[in-house]
Amino acid sequence: MNDARIESVRLTPTHDGEAALVVTLRFANGGRSNVQIEAEGMRRVMARAGVSNALDLIGRSWAVLDVADPPFTGWASKGE
């Protein structure tokens, strides 16, 4: 999965009426996946990538999207 690239970006409304960015990833095997990122997350993604325009993310590695550890993917503590 390290070879996934950002293929496209587009804005979409959230159920709260805010804007989010939908990022389409393209994998080496031709597969695609969409990731939705809220505004605050997008600011962190763009800072990590060193860009000021979301369109400049196109062609970059998907790794620039890794700015937070979603709570549902973390390991549970031993007591849980």
C-alpha cells in the first residue's frame, strides 16, 4: 500500500453543512479508494505536504494524509 498516490481531490458537504475534502487514492494494481477529510485535518495534511492549495496534493504519496491516529484503529489497552 506504500505505492498509493493521490489521484484527485474534490470538496463535499458534510452532514453538518461544513466542507470536507474527498481524496481519491490510486493503487499500483489499479484499485481506487476515497478518503474524506474534514477541514481541520486538511489543514494538517496540507502543512505536512508543504502545499497551500489542495490541488497540489495530486500525484503525491498517500502518506501525506497520515496526520492523525483514528481512535478506531488504535490498539486497546490490556485492561479493555
